[in-house]
Amino acid sequence: MLYTVSKYFIPRPIAFSTRALSVSATCRNTDKTYTVSLPESSFKMYKADAPDLNVQVTQQQLLHMFTKMTTVRRMEMTADNLYKARKIRGFCHLSTGQEAVPVGMEEAITHKDQIITAYRCHGFTYIRGAPLKGIFAELMGRRDGLSKGKGGSMHIFGPSFFGGHGIVGAQVPLGAGLAFANKYLDNKAATFTLYGDGAANQGQVFEAFNMAKLWDLPCVFVCENNKYGMGTSDKRSSASIDYYTRGDYIPGIRVNGMDVLAVYRASQWAKEWVTSGKGPLVMEVKTYRYSGHSMSDPGTTYRSREEIQHMRSSADAITGLKHLMIDLGAATEEELKAIDKECHKVVDDAAKEADASPEPDISSFWTDVYIEGSEPDYLRGRIPSETHHYR
């Protein structure tokens, strides 16, 4: 049977955790396959034919994507509360509203494929397989953090996940380098290199495009366009906001990033494209963040509260998937509420465990600067008297 999902996901104008989420135990133990027809507006193409709009998806995949998106949403809301409680310090960039991007992408790839992104990275870290406790501990600067409490919000790494980078656009050439390594080693793997619309005008982005096309690297350059680079709208910062066409000689695709199934289908198609020897792609994912740019930004000085509420009520990815699953018969509202409750508990428990982790010992500040055995004789601290001697 063919199902149409346009009413759930088109905005109107204006796994690895501290304990397993028991999805199969919460819902009926079946794995029916559905064919879902995406609306034609899901994709817009540049120098390439569009992916098939009919998406094959199982009940378990739908449950998995709903669970992951709900977990990421709760994780970011918990991080917001921890920051306001002064348990997280420094920069902290939340992705509330953008959950369909990492979840849909992850559903289409394997751990042989790689992801690298900028500083709005918590969701990608979790989706790639990092434990929630390790993420929260890193945000709070604790010893059990994924970077031992030294990296904080912007510098987190996980399995086949290469960060978490704080310098705007700097991860894009690194992603091209990862793709080069895959081609050099003859690995049939794709590298998804993400950057925001605020980084789309960086010179190093276009330098990476050029090298990737010269060598036909298996790299998907993903512009995660949430409409605002810090407090500046894309229309005010860019002469062209058709970011999927910015590769010029590189084909592109624009995707509805508020529809997890559209992101899933586009990521499947993109992976097949780059791993079949056709060269790189530029994929623009149009999404929306409900929060400000960072915790220091209320997010309402350059856009109205009405705009944010409109997006929440008309285009929310989790709500859209929830209604689709109920209409398909893949889950009942009660079953999805039970999953939501379980996700809340898992995230809250992980945050409590992370909060109990001790801060790093001061002696560890001198480790992980150099590869062991390659250190210089000494390394200066903030002042000469803090100089540390390795030998």
C-alpha cells in the first residue's frame, strides 16, 4: 500500500546509551514494511535527477527513528537546564528542532561511513553511538567525558564521528581529507561533511569543493541550513541562498530537513552516488532551530516568537513522524507516549550519572597534547612558572 506524508512534514510559509531503550517491548512485536510516498517538494535538484520519492521503511525503522529523535530532543533540553544551573559553562550550541537531520542520515549509512560537523554536534555524537553519560560528562567538564572533560560542548568525538569543531568552516577541508583517505585506501565508504549556512561563504569550503571534484572524492558536503547564522538570516548574509547549487561543477540536492524520511531517502541516494565513483555532492538540508544560536542568545532579537511557534506547530519533525506512524498503524499514541517517557528517564539518569563524575585531575591537563613519545622537553602554561617538563 502507498502512503502519502506531505501533510505531516511540509512547513507552511512564513543508541547507544547508559541503558537500552526497550522499543520492541513497548510496541507490538511486528515488522511490517511500508511504502511511503514523499511529496515532490521534498527535493530540489541541481545537475542530477531526483531520488525515487517512494521510500521503503519498516515498522522497526520508524520506531527507531522516533526513539532517537525523542532522545536527542530530551538530551538537548536537559543540556539547556544544566547550563542554566551553571553545571555547563562556556559555549553550548543546541540543535533542538533539527533532530531529523542526524537521525535520518544515520538510518541510511553504516559505521564504515563517516560524519564530521561543526559545534552543534551533540545529536550527531549520540546518534553515531556515543553514550549519553559520556556526552553529558563532557559538557560538564568531567573526567568521564568523551574527551576526558577537556573539550566541552564543541569538541566531542565518537565512533566514526570526527567532531565537533569550533572554528567556523574548518571541518570542511578535514572532511575532504577523510574522503580522500577512503578513496586512497579503496574503502567503499562515504564521508558526510556538515557545515552551517553561516559557514557557507567561507573560502576554505570552496577550496574543499575544488579538491574533492578534482579527485572525485566520495564526499557529501552537507549544508545544514537552519536559516540563521548566529543572528543573521541567510537572506542577509548570502547573495544566493540556493546552497545546493554553490558547488557549481558539483551536483546538488536540497532536502526538506524537517522530514526524517526525506533526509533518510536523500542520504541513501547521496551515499550511493559518491561511493559509485560519480564524485562529490552538495546536499543542502533545510531545517530550523528553536533555540538561539548558543545559550547566550535568546533567539528572539532577530526573529519573532510567532515565527518560532509557527515552525513548532506546523513543521516539527517528531510530531510529524508521530502522526504518520499512528495513521500507518505502526504504533498507537499510547505506545509512543510510553517511548517518550522511557527516553526521558534514560536521558535524566545519564545526566545524573555524569554529574556524579569527578573533575579531571590537574595533572591530566598536560596529557593528550602530543602523541605519547613525541612530546617536546617542556610545555608552557599560562605563565612561565606553570611550565610543565615532560622529561
